[in-house]
Amino acid sequence: MPKLSTRITGIMPSGKDGWEVHFAALARKQAGEPILMLSVGDHDFDTPEGTVEAGVEALRKGHHHYIQLAGLPRLRTGLAKLSTQCTGVETAPEEIIVTQGGQGALFGACQALLDQGDHAIIIAPFYATYPGTIRAAGGTFTEVLALAENGFEPDPKDIEAAIQPNTRMLLINSPNNPTGTVYSRKTIEAIADIAKRHDLWVVSDEVYWTLAAGREHISPRSISGMKERTLVVNSLSKSHGMTGWRLGWLTAPEEVIRYLTNLNIVSSYGMADFISHAAAEAVEKGHGVEEIAERYKARRKIFMDALKGANNISIRGSEGAMYVMVDVSAVEPDAETFAWGLLEAEQVAAMPGTSFGEAAQGHLRFSMCQEEEVLKEAAQRVRRFAENYV
Ligand code: PLP
């Protein structure tokens, strides 16, 4: 075979992505073993009925064609309103581009901001695709550790210390995957201050903004002087129960949106027509949003209550998103060893924290994408496993 580009072979240099426990558990589940899958961040329920109906109707009405490259105008208008709500800043449709999920928005943001060899700062633990998305844009990155003892909020001093002459962007994520942490106003303001003083972009991944569980969601875009240097990654996947529809968006200054529209010409050629119509309806009517937020709030509480008081286990972060981060380092410093052991002994699948960077060593991420009874049972098994750990 002739040589492949280093751009493509370099996206995942180790060939490993830390998801081995999940894939092994999934294979065993598919082979019929009764594994409790708490490793994946995808809803256990289907997309709300109103959105499904809108999709079927859009297909029947003949929405089968190419659409505007930055997104269906009706959808951009709806997303601009949603973005205004999410970020607290009045947003125009021209500041929105519709993307293939939040991941498409992240990909676009990195393509727009990074030249070959440019540097980004990410906060660990981080969502597993961040390193590869930066590498795919030719960038390099430094991980700033957000420590468990600080509730997984980063220390702004550490962010500032990681800045290099070629640093272009800070990538942050609140509510956070994997920790569930919702960043305080103080942290967001300090990050904004650093970005302004060092003339950096902030890419703010806010795909879990509706799942802040009563905490205040603060977007850096709302801080004075930040609108012109902030790109907000967003998605209907989690908020509207639409992971498989691949519908996300980026909120950014108009000029960035215009360049990203050019990128769409040579990449996706825009989004699917009927999906965009269904998404517009989902956004306008808010199908499922409140119910989904309530459901995850209740599930997190049930899981955390069932673990409360267990020997050898403590819970960190976890105010928001759809995850609970559990500290098992008192019995096993190596999260992967613990995760494999838990799968073998108790048939519970969780993600070792190391899948999200070294800062989450000694921790496991449990996803709340299961019915309450399953979560209770899983918590009992985790408890038993940790209490009898040898
Ligand atoms: N950002 C974070 C923090 C996520 O957890 C995810 C998905 O799990 C995404 C982005 C990607 O979202 P989407 O499924 O809409 O591409």
C-alpha cells in the first residue's frame, strides 16, 4: 500500500483510545451476558415522539434535497434563540453554523483556529475526542490537570503557566464529561481574563448545558470582551435526546461562520434536509428537554445515594451532565485494573478515568444511561466489589 498521510495516521498515535473495557463489555453483552452497561454516554431511551413525528413528516413532505451550506434558515433561527438562552448573549442566526453533532462543531472550531504546529490547552479529564480533533487540525496540546481535590475545576494559574508563544486556543467543557463538574462563575471569569490578556480563543464545549442540575451554567461568551473570541460547541444530542441524528452547531463571530461555510463546501456539503426540519421542530417546541434534564438529575441522585457511606469509595464533582465520577484510589490506584475487575466479578461496565486523561487516574466514570433500578443494582455491586477488594 502506498504511504498514508501523517495527518490521518497521527490522529490516534497509540492506536488505543482507552475504550477497551467498554468494547469488551459490549461484545459480551451482545453475546448474551447480563452486563450492566454504565460505560456509554448515549441515552437508553429513544428520541422524543414529537421529534420522530416531525422527521417522518419531513420525509413525507419531500424534504430530500440539498440545503443551505450553513444550515436550514429556520433551524439557524431556532438555534440562535437557543444559543441566546444557553450563553446569555443575544445571538443572530448569522453567528450559527449547523454541524454534524457537537463533534462536527469541535472539528470545525479546531480547523478554523489552528495552523500546523499551533498549540492548544485542554483541561484534563477531558472528553475522549479532544486530542484527536486537535491533531487532525495539525495542532499540539498541553493537558492542564483539574484535580479531584478541587472538585475537578482547573486552577487558572495552571492554565496561564501552560501558555506558549504559539498557543492559540483554550478548550473548556462545562458541565463536564467525564466529571459532571459545573464550572463556577469565578473559574469562567478567570479563564476569560487569561484569554483576553494573552489574545487567545476560547472554545467552550457546552453540549451538556441543559443538564447543569440546578447549578448556574456560565458561558465564557457572556463575559465582557469575550463574544469576539469565543466559539461555543453545542448539540441536540444530549439536551433533546437526539444522539443518532448527528445535529450540532457552533456559535461564533460571523466571519468564522463564513469561513466554516467554505469548509462545508469541501467536506459535508451541508446537513441532511429532513433531519434539519425535524431538528427545527424539536428546537422550537423543546421536545423532551425538561423531562430529560429531570430524568438525569433523579438518576444521578439515586446512584450517588446508593453509594453513600460505602467504604473505600468517594464521589467527586458530579453536579451535572449524565455521569458520576467515583474515586476508587483508596483500594486500587489503577482505574483500568479496577474497571476490568468490576466487569469480571460483578458484570458492571464503567469507563476507567484514564480514558479521559491522567488527571482521572484512580477514578471511574459511571454513565447514568440506564433505568433507576439498574443504577441501584449497579451501585450495590460497585459497593460490594470495592468493600471486598483484594
Ligand atoms: N462534547 C462532549 C463533552 C461530549 O461528551 C460529546 C459526546 O458525548 C460531544 C462533545 C459530542 O457530541 P455529539 O454526539 O453531538 O457529536
